[in-house]
Amino acid sequence: MNVKIKYIIFITYIYVNLNEKGESSKLKEDGGHRSISSAATKRPKLEEVVINAYQIHHQPKIFLPKWEIIFTVASAFAVFVDPLSCYVPVIIDDSTCYYWDQTLMWIFFALRSAGDLFYGMDILVFIKRRRGNVNAKPFGASWTKHFGGHDSIGSNLFYLIPIQYTLRAYNLYRWLDRHANLETAVKRLLKAALDFLPFILTAHLFGALWYFFAVDRKIVCWLEHLCKFDDICGRETLAYFFYCSRFTPENNMMFNVSRLHETCAVQLSANVTSLPFDYGIYLYALQSNMTSSRDLPVKMLQCIWWGLRNLSSFGSNLQTSFFKDEIIFSIVISISGLALFLVYLNSRVQSSKKVSNQIKLQQKIETIYPDIIEQMRNICRLGLASLKKVPLLESTDEKVLKAICEYLKPVTYGEDVYIIREGEPLRKMFFITRGTALTYTTIKGGTNVCKCLEKSDFHGEELLNWAFKLCSFSELPISTTNLMSQTKVEVFSIRANHFK
């Protein structure tokens, strides 16, 4: 029986006995008048005890599948790429027009297509693995965005980008959280990054939208000016009126450009106390000439900083105008900042509660069954001593080695028994704790030099090399030697699937 299953049964036995002792003591205090049915109804079910014990002591698998890592890297890349589409529009104030940065646009489409290709490949992998499962729902690639619109250039992107970006970011965060439980130096760094990752991703999204809506607000000001002062109305016909093209000089002849610049000014002039047009939260983006710059790294850093600053303050610094979309955007920022803080706080509380429950359970077990606990510690020490002698595991964190020890299974072999034969798949790794075993190679009927394995020796190191390479079970290494017990041999064995 698997060591972990034995441990769960052992924990179950302790829970049941603790419960029975607690009930018997309460019956004595009550003078023995409590009915049996009332005592039985408060006893926890065996299934609940087993599930709770398994959840507390369950450890994740140590080595990750190769494709899952590749797909997660592609997802992280896609999460970074998605908001770049918001930086495509650029304003030219002198010409009173805007244009799409063609270089950035094609780079975005190329990178986005590459990311979607991995999503398509993941669907194929998913279908292959889940073939026959009618309830399986593959996670497909999201649809490609496009610019345009009648009311303003941001009407569709406001709903499209946040939804699909949130799904991608959540999928990435869930994967990282699932594989950040083992205490190694890398995993501790991963845990710390997970605490800040939601804030960074959300700030990246909101900062990009802030830039995009700043450009949109400038164009809205131009359109309102034309309708108010030059009687040129109808946004359906003016959707691309201010787009930079060879017709821009002719279009600028249709209205007073100087008066438009005064109406849509972003800087206060002499003897002017307020701006004619209220840009609200987008004023700084326009005043800093960010919307006219093609320096993408600087724009991104500034926008991410703006997003982080307002998320951390729950949007309390945002001074909005009387514009519906801007007010909704500010409300979403405020709620998102509060939600992210509560999620972080809840994760800290749950982590502390889990550690507290484990400590309390361990104290109860050590108090009631000290002999069994001491025996289990001796087994763990023996396993640790054996694992530390493996060259590939010498620099591994001790907590990871303890996690591996949970999968070590004590096995006894009699005299002159083949433990593993040459040419068979190497499915287990063996650590000898008592006795003597022989290992030798047979080549075309002849025998090579025979090697003797004694206490503290191990066999099957090729299995570790296979696991570190993240290969599939169809690529299990083949044993090149015979392993045979010379005397009665006691070993610790661990299966290949426990490494995966």
C-alpha cells in the first residue's frame, strides 16, 4: 500500500479516536444521561475525515509536463501583448489628426497570431488527452481585435480587451498558484511574485486603456467643436474625418483650425483660469504629450505607473468629468483596486489558517501517539539520508526532499531475487537500507564486471535524469543492468509517476 494512503488512514484513525474520547468525556461530565443517537449525530463522517486529512497533507507533483510549461509561457507572453493594441493610435496636434502606428500594429498582429497559434495547439492537445470525455470543454484562443467604430475609436475595445485579458491573466495566475507550493528558492520567489502579479497585470491593462481613452477624448473634443461651431455634425460621416491622410489638408480648410486648438487646448494660456473642455482623468496624458510620442517603452512604463498608483489608492485621486464612460472606467478602477486588496488579504488569512490547523493537528498526533510519530520520523531520516547521497539531489532544498520521502515505499526482497532485469523499463528507483544486492550487465551471452550494492547505495539514477528532462511515460529509460538480491534486501523504492 502507498505510504501516503497509509498515512491518510493513520490520520483518519486518530481523528476517529479523538472524537470518541471527546464524546466519552462529555458523557461522563453529563452524568451519562446523553443519548447515543445525539452523540452519534455529532461524530464527523469517515469520508469527511479522509478528505480533510488528504487535503491537509497532499503535496503537488514535483516535475511538470513539458507542454504545460510551454503553453504557460505562451499565455504569459499573450497577456503582455494584448494591451499593446491600445498604444496603436497616435495624435499629431499640429496637423489636427491622428494615425495608427503601422509598425506597432503589424508587430502586435504578428505576436498575437503567434500567441493564438499556441492556444490552437493546446486545443488539439486537450482533445487528444480528453478524447472520449463528452463533458470536456477546451479553452480556445480568443478572437482578434479590430479598431474602428462610429461613436468613438474606443467603443468596442472597452468591452473586448478587459474580458479576454482577464480570462488569460486568470488562467496564468491559476497555473502559477498551482505550482508554487513546494518550498524551494525558485518557488519562494514565485510565491512572492504571485502576490504582486495581479496588481501588475491589472495596472498594465488599465494603463493601456487610459492611454487609449485619452486619445479618444481628444478626438471627441474635435468632433464636438465641429458640430458646435462649424455645423459639421454626424459622427457616422466623421468617424475617420480626423484620420491622417492625403485629404487632411483639405479637411482642415473646412473649419477654423486656430479656434479648434483654443477649444481643445490642454494647457492654460494667459488670463485663462480653466480649460474650455474638461478632459477629466485623461488631462495628464494629453499635457505630457504622451499621446503624440512613438516611444513605446516610456509610454508603457508611465501608463503602468498610473495604473498602479490608482489601484493602490482605490481610485481616490481620480477627478472625473461629467462623462459617462469616464465615470464607469473610474468606478471599475476603484472596485478593482479594492477587490485585489481583499483577494490578497484573504490569501494571507487562509495561508495562516492552514498553517495553524496543521500545527494543531501535529500537536494532537504527537501527544496521543508519540511512539508512532517517532517511528515515522526515523523512516523520514533514513529516506533523507539516502536521497542526499544522490548527486542530482545534493543541492535540493530539504523540504523538497521531505516531500519526496512521502512517496518512498519500504520493500523487502528475499535471497537471489531479480529486482529488475536488463532491457526492462526502469519504473522505480531503489535505495538500499539493509542487505546486499548485485548489479551486472549481460552482453551477447557473456557477463561484464559485477558490482555489489550495500546499505546507503542506490540504483536507477537514470530515472531522475528522465524526470528532470520532463519526458513522457512513453520515453521511460530502459535498464541497462540486472539488479539481483544476494541476501535478504530491504529497500526504499519510488515510482516514476511520483516524480512526474
